[in-house]
Amino acid sequence: MRAVITVIGKDMVGILAQVAGACAKSNANVIEVTQSVLQDMFAMIMLVDVSGLNTEFGQFAASVNQIGADLGLATHVMHEDLFNSMHRI
């Protein structure tokens, strides 16, 4: 099982490290990361394996979202099942 994490906001040092740290703390394995800095705006998409989470998915998502709130970033964590259901014709 996988999840997609998106992060958007003003660029600053340590965004990737803090989100990856939240993943590590919850035992979510980062599979892929793409990020860009457009002028002073940071945008990142992470694909993480959540099959080995040591917490409930909702708690994991809340911890990532809290990091975003603390840093003034827009974060979103979406389980792969929900993502697939939304994009199925």
C-alpha cells in the first residue's frame, strides 16, 4: 500500500528532511520524491510505502499535516486506494 504526499509553500531549509523524518518515525518508506523550487515557492510530491506503518494511517497523515501547519505549508496525504478511486473512469 502506498500514499502520495504533496507539500507546497514558501521555500525554506529542511522541508524535505522534516517530512521524511515524519515518514521514518511512522515506518513509512519513501519510494520516490520529486521537488522543485520556483522562485521562492517549494513544491514536492512524495510516494511512500505505508504497508509497514507502526501507527494508524490517519495518525500518520495528521503528523505530516502538523509539520505543514507548523511551517506554514500546504500539505496533503492521500492513500493510494483513494487516489485510484478518484481517478478511475
